[in-house]
Amino acid sequence: MANVTLNQIRKVYGNGFEAVKPCSFRIEDGEFLVLVGPSGCGKSTLLRMIAGLEDITEGELSIGDRLVNTVDPANRDIAMVFQNYALYPHMTVRKNIGYGLKNRKTPPAEIARKVDEAAAMLNLGAYLDRKPSQLSGGQRQRVAMGRAIVRDPALFLFDEPLSNLDAKLRNQMRIEIKALQRRLGVTSIYVTHDQVEAMTMADRIVVLNGGVIEQIGTPSEIYHSPNSTFVASFMGAPPMNLVKAQLDEGTVRLDCGTAVMAAPAGRSGPVTLGIRPEDVRIGSGAARFDIALIEELGAHRLLHGQVAGQPFTVHVAKETQVSHGPQPIELPPAAMALFDTATGARL
Amino acid sequence: MKRAAFDNRWLPILLLLPQLSIICLFFYWPAWQALRSSFFLQDPFGFGETFVGWANYTRLWTSSEYLKNAGFTAIFSLSVTGLSLAIALLLAVKADTVLRGAKTYRTLLMWVYAVAPPMAGFIALILFNQRWGPMTDFFAMFGWDLQVRLDYFDTGFVMVVASVWKQIPVNFIFFLSGLQSIPRAVREAALIDNASGFSRFWTVTFPLLAPTGFFLLIINITYSLFDTFGLIDTILRNNPGDNPVTLVYQVYLDGFRGQDIGGSSAQSVVLMVLVLALTIMQFRLVERRIHYT
């Protein structure tokens, strides 16, 4: 077990493209950290630098107080689970799982014991003598997990391990991976572009955009107090409503003129107002919400429409009666966040 | 697979006819002629033939010249196949790790492929020329007085060198594309699982290259046995004397120069059986141990 420290880590490719701008954070022992962001945001590059599959251009990387910038991947005491499983197609499941141990001169009896143990944990016992080509996608992903578990490493790295699985299997594996990590207590870094995976699995989330860290925090912090409009719109399904508004004389007004909240003094001009769809109260209030579409989701409903001429979504419980057309809504000031319209940063 | 049905039963035969006629004309008919001729003794001027049974064959096993050439052919084929595969694999592995200028390296290694076998033999003759060949000078530095076409071993050596040189590009291209078709993530997983590059190569890369290697093995044995004819003929300047020749070259010598049609036919039948046995054996033994993805 170990903590991991990134100090001003930067990645510039040969063609001059800066994939990761200098970034620093620390992962505590036993923590499950999720790197999330849209494709091309540098999250995979960051993970691959931690794994040693990609050179670190600048900065210092330590795993368990040992500087590992120039250490070979095999000697970093890490195990990695790849998106497309990356199993050795010519080896049986047993050999796939035991390969890393065999190369570390583990006695055969101990390899056999550990492989059996991991196989039992992952329900792979019946498939140990099969080749990867004879397994289903979910089983292959389990073998990849087994290969990581038997090594008993200081750090697990996951590179979008569930994105090749179908939705049902993905939900199931998500829970299994999280439970397994809890049980083993191994520090883990998990890369995904799926914000649901990030929210449900993480102890802490790092949101990346364009090679820059937008925010680091617990799922609850990220969700309820996003640092920027990017985080607000990327996390959550449906995302946070972002509405253009005007700030003057200590009051925030929507474009239609409705005053919605008192604002910090000493500022004026355009701002962006953010509110989560489930925080909006419908049925009374000063603002008007023009409902154009009602999405029935069983447990709740999503109402899509416009507020002050801008797209807006409201989440209501299944008991709430609604109909198309204008409705009064209330925006509780405590649930609202204000962002700088130009920079997207939280005010 | 979709099954197509023809209404007219002659149409499919018509469509197959060009291919079938080529196979019959250039393979089955000559093969049958060789098989038939091998049991006869022909008049050199074509006035007739006499049935001699297995005499043409038994003559081979008692001929010291034939046995000597059979021995040379075995050594020649093994060296050419082994060396051209090994060197090409080494070059491919090295070229695969090169990122910058990869295309230039590939082209430099490839152009030899465009050289015709007799031309390769001619180039070898120039390089190993006894008076002014640069390679002869090179080996002279080590005290080896190379005498092509005068010394039995030296001639065989130059034949092997030229044949290997000619065959490396084909092997190289196949090995390189084989290497590049190994998924990147599998190699990266191996990087994390195994610190030793040497061990990684033999436990992950090489087994995944095995299908390519197996295919090349057959191609190379066939090449060294048969396609080196032009190269050998150029090196010997159509005049073998006491120099080493492969069995295929001896078929030509005995049949066309010696006018011994029966003996030459018997030799080609032996070669045919050899290739057949070799192919069956390879598929039986080797394919079982090879993983095809």
C-alpha cells in the first residue's frame, strides 16, 4: 500500500502538443481516485505517465515516498487493467494471471495458490484452463482484474476498464470493482469519461479539461459546489442548468428581469447562474419556466423547456403533477452558484 | 458464407477453365511426365525408350555424387532458411522500436527484394571476385583466402550469403507487419508484468509472431530448395565443375546437359515427394503448437 504524489507533472509530445499542463495532487493510502474528463483531456496520458508507459516531460512522481520518474513500469510495484483487457492470447487464464508473478521469481506453489485464490474471488475457477478467446467480455475483464490482484501491488491503475462492456454488465462490474478495492484496500487510480462511474466509485474525483485540473474533490463536493461551468455541465445527468443573468446593485436578475437572488457587493455585469435540476421548486415563485417536453423516467420526471429564453431542465418527483406550457418556479438562493461568464470560474 | 447456385451447369466449369487448364498444363501434366519418365531409359536422340523399373532410382542411392549434393542441399537449405529468418527477425524487432525515420529504414531494407535472383548471384560474384572483390579483401584481413568457384567450401559459402541476402527483405516485411499487428496494450501489459526485455520477447512477442514465422518457414524452405536456381547458375557461370550444387540444379544438369531424362525425372520425383512430406510434417507437428489469434 502506498500514497502517490504528483508534483508539477507535465507532458509535452514530440510535436509540441502539451497534453498535460503542470499538475500536482496527492493520493492517500487506500484511496480510490477517479480521473474524469472528456476525450482528449489528458486523463489517460496522466495515468500512463504514472504507469511508466509514457515519459514524464517535467515534474516529479512518487509512489510510496520513492521517486519513480525513471523506474521501469515493471519495477514501480503497480498493476494495470486496460480498456481492451490486453490479455495474452496464447496463454491460458491460469498463465495469464500468474505471468507477472512468474517473472518476479515467485515459487510455483505460491503462484498456484494465489492464482486459485484470485480465481475464486472472481468466479473464474471453471475457466482457468481456457484461452482468452474462449471467454466472454465480462470474463476477460475479470481475468484482467485477477492479473492485477495476484500481484498484490502498491497501486492499481484502471484505464477505462468498463467501456467495452454492455450497460448491464458495466453496472455490475462497477460494483464488483469498488467492493474488491474496499476489501483489498489498495490505492487505486481509475480513468473514465463516464461521470456516473466517477460519481459512484470515487473517494475523490479529479476533473480534467484540456490538460488542466478543473477541480479535485469528493463526489459530493464536485456535484454540489462545482468550481467552474465546465465541472457544472460535465458532472451530473442531466447537467446543472446554466443561465445567463445580470448582476447589478447587489441583485442577480434573469434576462427577463426577474430578480432571483441577492449578490455579493462590489460586482456588476453579466454572470452565469447555475442550479441543479432537482433543486428547482415548481408550482410557485417569481420566475417562469416554459415546459416543452416531459420525460417520464418512472421514479421521477425530467421537464425540459426554457427559462428567460434559455434551455432549462427541472427534475420532479413522480407524484408532482405537471403539464406543458408556462409554470411558475422558485430558485432557492442557497442552491444557486454564480460563475464568471467570461472565464467560467466560480464567483 | 453465402452459397451461390448456378442454373447452367456448364457456366461454373467455364469460369474455372482458365485456372484448371493452367494447373493441368504446367503442373499435372509435367508431374505425370516426370513420374512416367523416371521408370524408363531414354535414347539421347529421342528415338525410343526402354522400361527399366526402379533402376533410375536405385542408381541415385549408389551415386556418390548424388549423395554428396543431397548433403550439400540439406546444409544449404538449413543455413539459408535459418539465417535469413533469424537476421530478418532481428532487423524487424529493431526497426519496430524505431519511431523516427522508420520509413527510410524500411525502404533501405526492402529494395533488395526487387533484385532478381540471377542478378543477386551476379552481384555476389562481383563482391566476392577473387582479384578485386571488396568482400574477398575483407575476409583476407582475417587470413581467409576466398576462392569462389575454385574451392568447394568457399563457393558454397558465397551461395549461402547471396541467397540469405536476397531473402531477408521478404522475411523482414512479414515479421515487421506481424510485430505491428500485436496489440499495443498487450505489449504494455507485458511491460508491467515483466522487467526483462529478453524474457518479454520470448514469452509474449515471439509466441504471437509464431503464425507469421511458420508461414515464412515453409516459404523459405521452398525458396532455398527451388528459387535459388538462378542465383546458383550465375555464381557457377553455368559450369559447375567440382563445385557444390543443390539437387534442383543437378536435375537440370543431368536432364538438359547430360541428356539423362530418366535419371533426371527420378530426381525430380524424389524432390516432389520430399516437399510433400516436409509440408505434411510441418502442418502436423508445428501447427498444433501455434496460436492463431
